[in-house]
Amino acid sequence: MRKSRIVGLLFCLVFPLSGQSEETQVQRGAHVALEVCNACHSLKYIKYDDLMKIGFTKAQVDAMRGDKEMGAPLLSQMAPQDELGMFGTVPPDLSLMAKAREGGAHYIYSMITGFYTDAKGQTQNKVFPGIKMPDVFMIAQADAAGKAAIEKKARDVSVFLAWASDPQAEDRTTLGKYVIAYFVFLTILLFFLKKKIWKKLGNH
Ligand code: HEC
């Protein structure tokens, strides 16, 4: 009984259930980032082959990168000088944005869903008044169903940007689980060793 529980515990530690559902959200967010945000924003610290770390196959990444190199960073599709002319500013790189703003992914989510139409019929943003970024999902005009769909996309892309700001986080968690499993194993061994030693002493 006790042995099977220990084995079960070790199994959970070494093969955790984590990551599965979140990973698909990260993947959905990657599509949004590439198809929408990447038109104006770079993610210069993320390369196409990094996308395999979130579970995309090589074939899927090939389809996403088009004629770009596998090792190329996700640079904006617009030239910075064109962006300056169009928006009056160069859209900031998004690789580390989830770390750069207080609130991280929550901030990004609130900002991209924060567009509304004011009394004068102008688009405003309640998180970043006067922002030069357009309402890319047109949430200000959306009806309830449209809003819900946009909010889902915004959540997905925020989760992706949180991953992008620390792509090594998952490796660290995995390593941590192995370390914990090792200590659990060591504790069990030492427990039995202690019992054995005390048994020997008890016989004297
Ligand atoms: C049409 C071009 C365009 C697209 C597409 C676009 N952005 Fe932007 N974004 C901008 C511009 C321009 C700024 C700079 C705004 C400013 O400084 O006023 C900006 C700024 C930002 C900022 C920084 C806000 C801050 O606090 O400084 C974030 C975060 C951001 N965008 C996220 C996104 C995400 C996520 C997407 C994709 C869903 C996206 N953007 C798509 C043009 C764009």
C-alpha cells in the first residue's frame, strides 16, 4: 500500500500533467502574435525555431516562417522608418514587453482590449490614453459575441508574450521537478537506512 503510494508520488513528480492545456493556449497566442502583432512589432529575441519549444512541429514552423530562415528573429514586417511615418513612433519590440510593464501579461491584455469609442466618436484607450497603436482587433466596434472572441485572442497572445519574455522558464520548472524527485528518493532511502541501522542497534 505504502509502496504504491510512494511510486505514485514519484510518478507525478517526474511526469507531471502540467503544460498540456496551457501549451495550446501559448500556441494559439503565437498565431495571433505572428498574424497580427508582427505586422508592426518585432520580437527580436525570439527566433522561428524557438517556436518548436512550445510544441509546434518543424513543418508547422516552416509554414509560419515562409521564406525566412529558421534561425531568424521575428522582425516586424514593416520598416522602422515607414512605421515612424505612419504612427509617429516605432512600435516597441514585444519580446520583453511582459517583463517591461508592471502587471506583465495582464497589462498587455488590458491594453489591447481597452479600446473604446468616446462621446465624440473617437477611439480611445482606457489603459494607455492617447496610444498611437490602432485598435487592431476593432474591439471598440464589436458586439458582445465579437468582444468575447477578441478577449480570447487577447488572452492567448498575452500568454504567448509572457512565454516569450522568459522562454527558459519551463526548462527550469522541469529541472526543479527532477531535483524534487531526487530529494524525495533520497529521503526514502535514508529513512530505510536509518531503520536498518536502528534495528541493528536494537538487537544489542
Ligand atoms: C498597426 C500596427 C500595430 C499592430 C498590428 C499592433 N501594434 Fe502594438 N503598438 C503599435 C504602436 C504604433 C505602438 C506605440 C504606441 C505608443 O507609444 O503610443 C504600439 C505599442 C504596443 C505596446 C506597448 C504599450 C506601452 O505600454 O508602451 C504593446 C504592449 C503592444 N503594442 C502590443 C501589441 C499586441 C499584443 C499586438 C497584437 C495583438 C499589437 N500590439 C499589434 C502598433 C501596432
